[in-house]
Amino acid sequence: KGESVLLHRSGHKFSGTLFTPPGNLRSVGSAEMKQSLFGSALSYEDIIDSPFTWSQQAIVGTEDMDGTPCQILESKPGKGHTSSYSGVKSWVDSRRLVPLRIEKYDSSGKVIRRINTTRVLLEGGDSLPIDLKVYGPGGSVTHITGSRLKRGVSYADTEFTPEGLKQLNAPPGSGSSE
């Protein structure tokens, strides 16, 4: 569709710009971070916030995910961090150090969103989760495929501006413009 979004975080404040062709730009504010990203089961907040950087981290158990031993990491926002989630649990493959499942919880302990890694790519010694299945609120499900994932692609600073979104082109071979 050619839609794109530029998200920014500064401390507790989230902001962004949504581009919709042919040339429409719309601001996305902190109050909209819980909204769906392009109609998917992911929210803007899921893209920009990283529970792995939260101040409260603890290994709370181990479990096999489809025969793969995982450590369960529990993350909580802690003081000085704003999130719509009260906590996140990640089932991390102990060998490849890739999250195979991520569950995000509300303040009552209910799972709001579950993200399962369905395929991992080994590239250059790094393991990358490239296919995801996201279960969101209301039974929504989104499959994300990174089969044409490109690493080492350079973008100019100007492309990370609202006006730059209008001019942004996908890297060759990515399938976005083919």
C-alpha cells in the first residue's frame, strides 16, 4: 500500500508521523500508541518500546518451546518508564538468544498480546526472528514475514523526517515495490 510510519521516543513521550500515499502526513501522539499498526495485531507501542531495556528484569523459570529450551524473562517497566503493559514475559532460546514467545500483560495479569517467533534465520553468526505470529486483542491474528529482510542497508538522516517518508523507497529486492 505504500504506507509508512516514523516513530520517535524521548523519555516518556512518544510521537510519530503516519504517511499514506499519495502525500498525506498525519501526526501520531502518545495517546494513540495503543492503536493498531496498519490494521495489524501490533500497536505502535509494540514497535517503539523495548521491554528488554526496562529496569526490572528477572529470570522466573524455564520451559521448552517446541523442544527448544528457553529461559523465561519477566520484564517490568519500573520507575521512570511509561508503558500500557504492566509486565512482559519472554521465552528466550538459551542457545540462540532469540525470543520465541513474548506475552504482554495488563495490570490485572491478563495477556493482551502474544508474539510467537515461527522462523529464525541464522545470518552472519546472528540468529534473527524473521517470521512472527501476533495474537492481539479481540482475537486478532497477524502473520509477519521477514523473508526478504535486508541487513546493512543505509538510509540518509533526511529519510527519518516526516517529509522523508514521502520519498522513501524500499531497498532493491525487498519485494515492496516489485
